[in-house]
Amino acid sequence: MKGTPVYHAQSCLRLSIVALFATVALSMTPSPAAAEYRDTVLGLSPDFYFELNETDSSSGVLDTVSNTALGSYNIIDEVFIEIGAPGPDTLIEGGAWTTNDVWTEVGADIPIAGLGESNVAFAANDDGHIDIGPAVNYGANDITVSAFAKSGGNPQGGERIWTNNLADPLLSFQIVVGNDGIVVSTNPTLGCSEADGCGHKSLFLPGEGVDFTNTGADRGLSNKPDNDWWHIVASTSGTTAEERTENIQIWLNGVNRTADFRPGTAGWGVNTDQAKIAGRREAPDDSTTYSGSVDEVAIWLDRVLTDQEAASLYFAAIDASADRDGDGDVDGKDFLLWQEEDGSPAGLALWQATYPTAAPAVGAAAVPEPASLVIVATSAVLLAARRRR
């Protein structure tokens, strides 16, 4: 039929353009394939990985990377804390907890399937934390920490999810849940003022300024005991104290929220010579002990995870697949289905993170601009169609 070659040419054109863009995207942004959460973490080669799968305190806290008990539970007794607590089960899609100008709807509950049914966590419950070894072993100019955290209610102020307890602003790093939301600190002795600069950043409602609001998408980490789990990836880099504070990044439930970070008001101190999970000071029931639960703490020294690497952790947690057509592989057809059915940045990140690493890659020569690729693809396919006609 006369119309067949034209239709075939249009189909080939569409698939060729998709394939070319897929190849360029792959070559420019390589990433490990999403898999079960543990495998994905280990595939990114962390320096430490505390899965917190212990069910009692007798054998210490295992570091999966070294297969050695590097940590110990700092508790009074096991009455109020819970070692072997229920692990992460659901989180909120995209971290959209409360509606506002940016989050147009509350995110849906998504099951955390990538940890397995037998996974457990550590419930600090204001009454115990974990010492993971000398603070000096956990300091670096560049650092990334990932973890799951779940609120236990109103924080007493300055509750630590993770801290290396180092005072040196070139090495210090801590993730804090304060009264006003989540905080990442790189200079524990410096608050924020126009005269002195700032030693940390706080996460507020998207689009807002420096004023505390006590409302919004990120309050779920502070004062909602019935809230879902949150997946956190935080990092910094730099060779000066100023650079390290400026370069703080954070991803919540797979969404890069760095642009929403703002200077706060208070400084965030350190205490003892031990790096800690879910606490800061020596006393297990100190006000800096986390009121909720923590799980799957991974630490990368001298490395900042990329957007795609951070996204791959989230997608591994929810055990998501980019194989939209269910044919057992991830290819250009799945990309087309993403365009037609989804179109979200998160869906694209998942497709990029799981596109086969063995796919043809663009060589070391200069890569054409996307507009040039479209022209080349269009010309080639139409020429071939014309010859067939």
C-alpha cells in the first residue's frame, strides 16, 4: 500500500531519535543499575554500611563493608529503645507531605519492597543511640551519608540522625532533625548571620525564605509520629569551610531538594570522640538522641554521589522497574512509554539508571548537540524510506 512506507518511516524516525537520545543520555550520565537496596548500596562502594539488622545488643553493630562489628549500642536498657524494630515499610512519593505552591498534591504511600521482608531497624525512641567508632575515622572534605529515618514525634531540639562528632569545619558533617525541620551541618561552631556566614543549611517549604514556618513537606521528619519513613541522602564537598557549607546537598525520597535549603539561625555542636547514629552526646537519653527510628546508614568518604546515584538508591528501595512494557529488558520502547504514560523527572531518572550499560555508547569524539542528532536522524530515516518507495 502507498501509505505503508511513510508510516514505517515515521515509526523508524521516532525510534531512531529515541535510541540516539538514549545513547547520549547513557554516555553522559552513567549509573549503576537499580536493584535490591543492599546490592545497590554495595554497588556504589561505600566506606561503611550499617544495615542495623541486629535483634539484640550483645554482638555489637555490624559494618557490612568490613564484615566487622565496628559499632556498639549505647543504651541504658532495652525497655524503651527497640533493637530489631520493624523496618521501613512505606514512604511518601517524592516527599510531598503537605500541599503548597510547588507540591500540588500529597504524595502517595509507596511500599518499600527493596529491603526484603525480614529487614529490621533501630528505634532510638529518645533513649539510646549507636557508637560507630572513633570520630576521626569518619571525617572527610567530601562526604555522603544515606539513611532511612522515621519521626517519633516532636523533637527535643537538635536530634541527630547521624554525626561524625568532629569540630573541624573541614571534616565535620551531621544530619540533624530540629524543631524547624531537617538540617545538614558542616561547621558545628557557627550559626548563621550576615556578619559571620553560616555553618549549616535547613530545609523549609519549597520557595520560602529563611523564616521558620513549622509547616510543610519537611515537617514530617520532625513532628509527625504517624508519618511514613523518609529516605535521605545528604552530602557536601570543598576544601574550605565556606565551600563545604555552600555545597551541601540533600535528596529526600528520590527528589533533589538542595535548591530549597536555606540558612537557619542556630549552630549545631559536637560532643565526645565517637561518631554516632541517632545521637550526639554520651548519655543515651540525652536530648540529642533521636526520637524515632533509623535504618540502612551508608557513608562514603571522599565522594559525593551524583543525582542518578542518589536516585538509584531510592528506586532500589521501592523496588521500582523501568521495564514498563514487561518484556524483560529496559530499552527505547520503555522510554516511549515513559513519555506517553508518565513524563515525570523521577521516571526518567529511573529509566536512565537502569538502561543497559552494555548499550552502544557514543565514542570519545565530540558529541553532537541534541538538535543536530534530530536532523541527522530525520535525514537518514526519511532517505531510507524514500529509497524503499
